[in-house]
Amino acid sequence: MPSSTLIWLLAGSGLCLLELFLPSAFVAFMMGISAFVVALVSQFGLSLWLQVAIWLLLSTILIVLSRRYLQPRRRKSKIQDAIVAETLTEIPAGKTGRVLYEGNSWRAKCDDDKLDIAPHERVYVVRREGTTLIVMPENLLHSDEV
């Protein structure tokens, strides 16, 4: 019967190779690195259940750290200018609708989740989140200035 060190080395190699062929956002790679560490630790004669526990704990820690430090952070895109658009459909409170912005139809949501916006109303584009524009009604923004 092969030693647990050899099994951990084979598992680590397999997981690292798996990452090459089926990218998993470093999950398989981090699990493979953890298996290599456990292969080193297994030479101290630890029981199998303790080796598995160390592997699970180390894998979890490495995956969390890789997501925090290695993967790019997604930022909400900010639109620099105060840009006017027009609603094509109603934008119900907390839901999405459509607006005409720069000649194209965009998915849009009101910045205030409790506010409905009627169709064919002028709105200001406050920011963009992915492919959804976040808008505020023009009349609401102008009523604050009075």
C-alpha cells in the first residue's frame, strides 16, 4: 500500500494539472498546493483524519486569500458627466426598466429603490453598474435646488 505522502503528492500534482486544463479561478491550484504541504506534514506520522483536516483548513485559507489578493476587484463604474437620458419604459420601484442613452437602449434602475419613474421621463444617469445604468428623475433633482 502506498504511503500517505505519495498519495498527497499525487493528489497535489493532479489538482495543479487540473487547473491548467480546467481553470477554476485558482481553486484547484490552491487545493493542490495544500496537498503538497500536507505531504510534507504527513512525514511526521500524523493520522489520516488529521491530515485531511489540515488539507481542508489550508485549502480554505488559501482559496480565501487568493480571492482577496490575486483576483481583480470589480469597481462600480462611475460616469463622469451629469448625463441626461430618457426612459423608454416605466422603471418600477426596486426593479429595472429601459432608458434611451446615447442613442441606445440600456437596462436601467432607479437609485432610490422606493421610487417609480414613468415612461418618457428625463432622467440623470448617476452611475453604471455593469450593463445597468443607475438613474434619478430629473424633476426630483431639480426640486432640491429650489
